[in-house]
Amino acid sequence: MGKTITEQILDDHLVEGDLTPGEEIGIEIDQVLAQDTTGTMVWLQFEALEMDEVQTELAAQYCDHQTYQFDFKNTDDHRFLRSAAGTFGAHFSRPGNGICHNVHKENFAAPGKTLLGSDSHTPTPGGLGQLAIGAGGLDIAVAMGGGAYYVEMPEVVNIRLEGELGEWATAKDVILELLRRLSVKGGVGKVFEYTGPGVETLSVPERTTITNMGTELGATSSIFPTDERTKEWLDEVGRSEDYVDLQPDADAEYADEIVVDLSEIEPMIAEPSMPDNVVPVREAAGQSVEQVMIGSCTNGAYEDILPAAKMLEGREVDKKTEMIIAPASKQASEMLAREGWTAELMAAGVNFSEATCGACIGIGHVPGSDTVSLRTFNRNFEGRSGIEDDSVFLCSPEVATASAIKGEIVDPRDLADELGDLEDPGFELGRGYDEHDADLISPDEAVDDELIKGPNIGDVPLKDALESDIEGEVLLRMGDNITTDHIIPATSDILKFRSNVPKLSEFTLSRVDESFAQRALDADGGFLVAGENYGQGSSREHAALCPMYLGVEGVLAQSFARIHKANLFNFGLVPLTIDEDDYERIEQGDNVEIVDDVGAGVRSGQEEFTFRVNDEWEGTAHLDASEREREILAAGGKLSWTKQQAQDG
Ligand code: SF4
């Protein structure tokens, strides 16, 4: 039987298992990336594994989330990351040089290679044929040490693109349409592979907008074939030698097929506060807009900002609206500046931010209370912008710019009719990509050869091997779709403690219940209970590490998000699935006891565990784990397990 592109790349990198969907496979990793908020732990864990040097073909450390050096903590983290990259042999991208996915895409991403990154939007370079997967920081540390990455073999779904985008319709509208159809859970356990005649009508930057937001569908990854458009992009970034031809075999079989006729796509918008809350822009039109932001790893490229510049040429942003552009890379900023577009945009009333994630996680440009913010980002989870009662809409740069001109949400087709002289700026590929490299430090240019640890850099906490009895209080009962932002908020006042786990733990689940951390410490162990899709959102491993530090033993949930579940195994927390009836019966403060011998059950492959609540009733919880995940859980987490493996030779 023929293979899909995903299967071809996995087969080339397979070190364990076979390609049966749902079964665990181990794959070799060619490239890794880490960003600053996850990176400090990656390198502390790499150090704890007693590794000397990065073993993958390429490793890159970016500073993009917390680039503002408010006090010494972020600055110290950046120095630590630079010193770790230098000491162990990774590339280092300085703070302000841009968002990891964009800088990686421009400088290193290559078709046919595997990439593992400690950030959930790692699949972005799937748009140029790289099989890229987001994972926890510990998985990155192990992969850098030469270890395989283990993942459930996903189902490969064919997204067949037909036709061509019409006027004012963009790649962002394609992925928003998929989110409208499939929801934020529609891609769980799947890779979306794009095929069909519509593919060649999209350039690499457009494709990467789509693959970037495959993460919002919950997909393991998304990937496009390679073609003339891929060559054109690689030529432009000065890496034509990286091109390889990637096509699915003629008789490749897909688990499912979804057809998207690009000619039927119209401007779309995601309403607050979920990326799948998507409607045509016309249905949301007329709402007054106070803030418009163009940027993020989804739509912060040169090719995303240029249409805004063309639309604003000779015009102004409405007086009641603030418009901010945060380019996704300094390379994009430099190209805009060289061509004079920065001055045009400034003259139109636009403010520029440095190239950073920033506002995407509530760091700077926090919207006013109870006001509409229109953003080209990929996520609009409640409170992510830095204020709980936010009202964030997600859209294309074209819709954002049209709305900035009008001061209210507007479909650009309607604004064009109204103004008479506003034209669809269309798509234009950037030129001169290879000029900016001053902010990338290669291993050969390393400025440090030993780790520099400031006072805010702590140790990695370890957990003991899994015990036979687990019993404790339900410390918190939560609803559906709890995100890693709920578990550990990513705002600057909190995330600056990312390298100091005891301090950061004080903020665990504080957005759900402010007294949680103290209660967990006082209770000395216990459980979290949640509904569906627990742990969705970013790959933040602190969302497992901090509950572990506070003594949480396990999570009882109706279902788990993929990366977070892997993180729970990695830090020795037992992820148990319960059915809806039992979930409804459990209350916060209940005492839960796992009746079976947990340690022995986990080791022996037991899938069902009986739990007793308040000595009054019993239910059944399921442990869905591979043999390796069971070994990791039993050892007390992946760090202990990996060290054990190394000792056993
Ligand atoms: Fe940065 Fe936002 Fe992209 Fe995450 S989603 S990498 S925070 S821009």
C-alpha cells in the first residue's frame, strides 16, 4: 500500500513500532527548538540528564515570549539560555529577533526533516513539508540527548483543496473555516495533510498560516507537499539546497478526506473566546473596535504586514482605534523598513512593537476592559490578552486593517464598496530574506562555554517512584476545556518565575481558584478533577510540573489534550479518564482512594482502576498508556526514567 507524506517521513525516521494508527511509535528527531519560557527547564533538564553536547542535527534556542527585560529575571534567563546554547552546541536567537516559529521557518526549517519543539505551534513549518510536532520540554531535552521521541501514530487526514481564493479571502480564512467545521477538538490524534489542485495556488507563507493554526484544531501536526512554490520560498531565504520532493504515493490511503473549495471561502472571524467560534465577518460587522493588532506566529510575517501597509497607503487609522503591528521576526521588520513601508504605516497612525509574542500572551498592549480587540493571532482564550473580561476576535490582516480604517468590524469587500478606491492588496512574497542574521548566534560563534545561572534559576524538582496507595482530597473540580493558561497563567508577572518552580507553583490554577496552591500544600497530596479536553492550549510543561511540586498525585478527567497528557506522564502524575456520570457525582473536597495497587497496576499494564469516593460509592477510571509511558509513570517521571535507562546501559 502506498504512503502519505506523513507516513513516508515517519517511516524514514522510525526507530520503534510500526505505522498503525493509535499505536505508539518512536521516531528519530533531526531538529529541535525551544522558546524562552520552556527553554530554561529544557536546559536544566538536559543538564540533569548529565549530557555534554546536543546530539541532533540542529538545535535552536529562541527568546520570544518574555523579551521585555522588566527586571533582572528575564534578562538572567536570557543569559542562561545563551550560555546553555553556547555550552551544549545550539543556535541562539537573541531577545527581539522574533518568534521561534517564524525565525526557525526563515532560517532552518527543511522539507522531509523531523522537528520537535517545546511550543504548541511547532507544526508551523509543515507548510514547507517539515514534519514538526510540539512536545513538552523534557521530551526536547531527551531528543537533544539523542533519544527517540515517542508519540501515538496519528491518523492521516486528507484536506483536499480545490479552486482558488477569491478577492479578499486569505489563508487565515481557510483555517478559520476548518475550525468552524471541525472545532478545537477536530484534529486530536490526527495529522492534516493538504493535497489537491488548490495547493499550488498558495505560497509557503500562506501555507504556514494554515499549518500554524492546525494546532487550534488539536492536530498532532499539519503538512503540505513540496513543489515550485516551496522552491521559490527556499530560494528567497537562501536555502535552495534544502529542497526535497515530497508527494503522497498515488495509492496512499487516508483515514478521512475533507474537501475545501477555496473559491467559496469568504472573510471569516473567530468571535470571543474560542478560535472555533467562527462566523463570516459580515455576521459580526458593526461592532466598535478599540484595538487592532497584526502579528503573532500566525500572521506576523512580512507577507502579512505588507497587505496592511498597502491598504493604509494614503489613509489613516480611525481616531478611536489603536493599531499596533508586532512583526514576527526582526527580518520582517528590517525588510519593511528598507522598503519604506514602516514610515508609511507610522504616518497612517500605526505603532510598532519589537518582534515578540508579547501581546499574544498578555504581555503589553492589554486591551481596555470590556472593549473589542481585533487580532490576527491564533488564540483568543478568555483572559489570555491580560484582562479577564476581554473580547478578542481573530481574523486576517486584511479584515483587521479594514476594521482599523473604519473603526468597527467590517468585511473588507463592504469597505471597498464604500470607499470606492480600496483594492485587494493580494499576496506578494518578500525579497531579501537572507540579509538579517546579526541576532542569530551559531554554535561556532558561541560567546559562552559554561552555564550562567542567576538567582532566579532554580533546580529541577524530582518525584519519587509511584507508590501502591494513592488517596487524597479532590483539591479542585473544574469544567471542560481547561487550558494550560488556566493551570499556569502566562502573564509577565507570573511567568518571570518559570525557572523557579517553588515560586511559580504559588500561582497554580489561581485563575480558577486563588487559594488552590495553599490548599494543595496543606492537603499534602490529592487529585484534580476536570471535564473534557483537560490541558488544551500551549505545551507548557509547568502546567504538570507545578501541580506535581504541590503534591497532586493524579488527574481524573473525561478527556485530556495530547501534549498535556504526555507532560503528566513525564512528571509522574497519573492521568485517569472517567465517564461523565462519575464526573458529575464527584465534588470538590471529596476523598478519593484508588482501591487497586496503583504502582503494581501501572507496571503490569492494568487499564481499569477502581476508585472509592468518601467510602460511599465506587467508580472505574481508565489508564490509557503505552508500555513506555507506564514505565515512566512508575519511575516517578521521565527524568528519573531516562537516568535509570542510561544507568542500565
Ligand atoms: Fe508566541 Fe502566541 Fe505564537 Fe505562542 S501562539 S508562539 S505566544 S505568538
